[in-house]
Amino acid sequence: MSKKVAFLVASEGIEQVELTEPWKAVTDAGHDAVLVSPESGQVQMFNHLDKGDTKDVDVTVSDASVDDYDALVLPGGVANPDALRTDADAVALVRDFVASGKPVAAICHAPWTLVEAGVLSGRRLTSWPSLQTDIRNAGGDWTDESLVIDGNLITSRKPDDLPDFCGAVVEALEHGAAARSA
């Protein structure tokens, strides 16, 4: 049965491969991917600091509801989560997703949005190493591993971890958020 996955991004600063690879994994597994962003139009992806491709927004955050999706993916890029954490609707959507028990997958710098949502107390996760102090200050238990699954929360550190990350996202869609432990 096909499931619907929200990919939440800001209007720019998304690390391209951290959006396109999980998107491909989800759609190749027969599920529907939906691009959600605070503004309609297109989002600008980046390959590190160089402009990459653009992608059309499917739904604005203000029109998105946790009830409409089976999972949430938060791609990284430094500017992307930094912008999302200043958008109250985006932060609320992330908070509601985590509370729902549905899978929430965040890679690289994306856990900044989880920090802002106030959902990391007592949770074990990973991220790009520069976020470890923010995560610990938010009550999270940061670790340096390619993949960490804590209940419905799936996290990875960087683009090199995408094979593990994508596999865990698809596994969670098909067998439940905590079906695989890492």
C-alpha cells in the first residue's frame, strides 16, 4: 500500500542530495513524496555552497497537516533548517509529527529544526557534528554514528550516510518507525 511522505524544506539552502536521494528511495519503493515549504513556487537546492537544481513546491506548510502524511523527512543543508526553525508553522508541523509517533527522519543539519521544536529531551540522535552542543542543550543524547533510530526518530550525519538513512526511511514506511534499530 502506497504511503505519503512529506519532505519539509525552506525556500533555499537545501543540500540537494539530501532531498533527492531520500525522495528517490521513497518513490522507488512505491510511495508518494510531497514537497512542503513555507512558500509556494520553487525551492533552490545547493550542492554544498553552489546552486543546484530547483524543485516545485507541492503544498505550503500552512496547508499541511500531520493527518495527511505517513512520515516526515527533513533534509539538511546549513541554511535550510536554519530558515525553517524561524517559521512557526514549520516548527509546529515538526513538533506535531514527532508527537504523532509517525516516522520523522532528519539528516545532517536538519535536527536544528527538531531542537527548535523542543522534541529532543531524552532522545538519542545524530547529526552533523557541529550541532552536538545544540542537541545536548535541548536535552538530546548526541552520538557520532551513521544512523540512529530512537522510536519514531531517524537521524543521520551527512551525505555519506544516505544509504543507511534512505534504507531506514523506507523500512519505517513499510514496517513501522521502530522496526529497525541501529
